[in-house]
Amino acid sequence: MEFQELKDCRFDGSGHFKLDDYPTDVHVEKKLRPNFETLTKANTQRMAELQDRLYAEGREGVVIILQAMDAAGKDSTIKHVMSGINPQGVTVASFKQPSSEELAHDFLWRAATKLPRRGCIGLFNRSYYEDVLVVRVHDLQKTYRMPKRVLETPKDDFFEQRYRQIRDFERYLWENGYCVLKIFLNVSSAEQRRRFLDRIDDESKNWKFSSSDVTERQLWSKYMAAYEHCIDRTATKEAPWFVIPADQKFYARWLVSEAIVHTLEACDPHYPELPAEQRDDLETARQGLLAETGGHDDRSERDATERENN
């Protein structure tokens, strides 16, 4: 299979989405792994530059959503791809089974409370999409403490309403200065099985494994149907989905880094340009600092010393 570029992974709601059209593996030769790791590192450096501008400008926020089946590589992707980002400009939120407090609110409430401020990046490890994935697969909507008129809504209609609410929410974010990047790490059932076995056999990974993982695995076809339906109904031009082949982690990380760089470049952040009076203040401060050394700028001497020590 040929290499996939980022554009091959993108679905923006044009046409009908079929998960089978998006591979889990493009079978990149292992000897090429260092090449893609180098490309990922370069993207990480580019992300750091763009994030610095985004933070300084403070005009636009970015929400990155990572969705996937268990063992698809969400945590390791965050670790490797976001390693060069300034932590003061990033928030990470993991969405696990909702608490009683969260269940007492609408399903988008807990995500709304985790949104980053403009100028920052918010990374969602899972997200409000769990409420149209695991909830749909397990029919959990039937257990909600909600009015009868809601609980009696036919299942398909109930989730169509949620898809619409998600589209409206993401449109709301877009109109209020946020870019939403949605990534689905598309791992195969066979590769998930292999990674589960790795977690069982490697003591350092035992903590990642739960017996419930195997139980959920038995529902694979239902989850795939839920993902297909969800992506098809929630992809828009303002908030498209990127369906990333995830069987080879090094390749998936490169594509994810490509998606993040693409999103940040689309934000087109710039360092703020100071007004004339503030530039005058800077020059006054500069002259005052130089006056302390008789007008001599000793920074070149410091820099030369640092080069010698290195």
C-alpha cells in the first residue's frame, strides 16, 4: 500500500463516510522508521514555534481531540508528539467514566469546563464523543436520570440529536475563536490483540491492562459501527475528522504531528506588534540599562563565555 498523506486521512462531511475506506496499516518498511521519527521531531519543533506565537497573541484557542479504541496509542502519541510544547500553554484532560456530578449535567458540560483559554492548546484524551460511542454501544442512555420525554426518544433519534448538538457545539467554538482538530487513531483488531498481549507479558505495562479491556473487545464490531456513524454525522468543514492508520505507531505519530502543525499554521499566529508609545518605552528602558555600564553592551562577552563553556 502507498504512503498516506494527511489529506488522505481527512473527512469533512463531504459525501458518506465508510470506515473500510480508511486503512489501519500502510505497511511502511521498518527501515524507514528513523526517517519518519526525524520528520516527527521536525514537526514538534515547528509546533513549539507556532505555539509560542499562539500563546503570545492570545487570539485563538485550539482543541485537539484524540479518540481511539483501547491500546491504539493515545497516551504514547501525546507523550511523543507534544514533547516539545511549552507546558504553560497546554492543558490535557482525560475523559473517563463520568462522575455523579458530571452525570447531573448535560453531556457537553464536562468538556466545556476543560476548554483552554484562547492562546492555549487543550488536548482531550477521549472526549464528549464517548457519549455517542460507549453510551450507544452499551445503551447507557436508558440509565440516565432524565425526563421521560427524553428517555422515551427512540434510540436512533436520540443519537441523531446528540450528533446535531455536537456539530452545534463545535460550530459555537469555531465562532468564538477556537479551532477543533479531531483525530481517530484507527487501529486494527489484530494489532489491539497483540498490544494487549504485550501489556500482559511486560510487567512494566501490566498497570495499563484491565480485564474489562477484553470484555469491550468482544464488542468490536459494534464500536466500529458507532465510530463510523459518529464520524459520518459530526464531520464538518470547520471541524473535520482525521482518520489515522495506527497499527504502526511511528507512522501514526508523524501523521498526528502533521495534523497539529497544519491546524496551527491555519491559525496563522503572530507575535503582537507593540504600539508606538510602548516601543518608545522599550527604547527608554534600553538606554537606562546600558547607562549602568557606561553605554557598553556586555552581552557579546557573555555569549562568548557561554560558547567557550559549551
